[in-house]
Amino acid sequence: MPGQASVAPASGPDLDLRLVRYFTAVAEHRHFGRAAEALHITQPSLSRQIRRLEQLLGARLLDRTPQGARLTEAGEVFLPRAKALLRAAAQAATLTRAAARPDRITIGYTAGLIVTPAVRRLRSRHPDAEVQTLHLRYDDARTALLDHRVDAVVTRLPLAADRLNVTVLYDEPRVLVVPLDHRLAGKESVTLDDIADEPLPRIRRSDPAWSAYWRIDPRPDGRPAPDGPLVDAVEDKFEVIAAGEAVAITAGVHGHGFRPDLTTVPLDGVEPSHVVLATRAEGHGPLVADFRRLARTHLTAPGPA
């Protein structure tokens, strides 16, 4: 109205998604050095980018500690929203590309699983399609699907099934991984009673359900599984086993080695591991449907070593 001052609509800061991604990396690793290494940038550069983000938001997000980095209260509030923002951006880009290229599919798989037989047949049946594969961390299968980084995943349970279609492809026995000089190495089989006091590694930031399943924690009698060293990755887990600091329960056929200084022993009295195919519950095309059919037929349990 005449005589009244106009008021500009309030607007928040224009967030650079690259800075948001840098922040989530530090929040995940709880350490600037490890985050910088994962991002393939220098630590001083990463520190500058985090300060830029904090200036944009007008809030300190991270505190440095002798152990690494710790989220502030503002950082705790921002982290889930930062992850949602990155997911939304990735989904927008992927859906746009998919609309432009309906003849494209990316198939994810996690450690120790082979998708080649079904992928080769899919390529043969759809020679003009772009069929890609992508190796995923054991704990990234669900997120990669919902973020539209992949269209199908072959992985192992446990896996939260909401918003997904999950089909069991086959079962694998669970085995005990021990160093070659371990007291149980060479046994025909072992039970949970045989490893009642053996420490099992714990992977940092792992999903609690996943960790409980693979450590069988608690045990059937209610006792907790003994805690072994904290590690950051599966490869670190095998290193502490080889060093004699722990044993581990994993999936696989007895005799299929992980590395030459380790061996496996069949673990009796526990349910097998379930290998599954997961896709999004909605929004997939004929390539995904065809891969589902091929996976059920051609992805089967490996034979004896």
C-alpha cells in the first residue's frame, strides 16, 4: 500500500551441496583426517570448507577433540537434514537421467557375492541397454537403492524391507573365520559353545541389527557375545583375526578362503545366511523386472570348494 515500506521475503542461505557432503563425511568418520582421505582432498582444505559452511549457517557444527571431531548440538540437528538434502539431490539427478535413458540399469552387490551370471544374460537379452554394476559396502545396500544410485542390489540379510521388494535367492552356511594356528583350525565343525569366550570384532558405525546378527549377540542362552577390537572395515576385521586378536562369524562355503593366513570352520547349530535380491517397491522399469527373473534363475549358492 502507498506509504508502507515493502518487506522482502525471508530467505535462507544458498547451500553448496559440496560443502554439505564434506560435512556429512566428517560427521561419519568423526575425524577430519580420515574424512579428507575419503574425499581425496587435503585436511586444511576440508577444514576451510567446513568453516565456510558454518559461516553460511551461522552456527558451529563440529568441535575438534583429541580423538577427532564431535558434532555440536547444532551439528546434530543439521546432520539428518544434510543427509536428506544429499539424498534428494541424488534422486532428482538419477530420476532425470532415467527419464532420458529408460534403457539403463545399475546393479549393486556387496562383498563376497557374484552377480555376473545374471548380468551377462541381461546384457545378452538387451544388447542396446546400458547395464552397469557397482560394488557397495555391506551397510550401504538399502541407502543406495533409496538414493537411486542403484536399481537392484544382491546382498545378505538383515536388511530393512520397508519401501523395498526383497526376494531370497539362496542360503549360505555360516562359518567361523580363524587364523591358521588357532586351536579350532582344522576342526570338522564347531558350535557356539566352542567360541563362548572368543572375542568377535565390532565394526564402527555398523547397523545394530546387522552387528547383532553376525556376532550372534546375544547368544541363545542370553549371554552377550564377547567384544573384540573395534575396526572400520571388513578388511580390518580380517587383519585382527590373522593377528590372533579375535575370531569372526561370516557367510560362505567352508574351504573358500579369504586370505592365505586364515581358514574357516563350519559353524553348527545356527541358521544360515540368506542372500537376497532387493529393488525399490515402486518406480522401476522392464530392465529391473527382467533382472529379477534372471537373478532367481541364475544366482545360486556356490558349490563346495
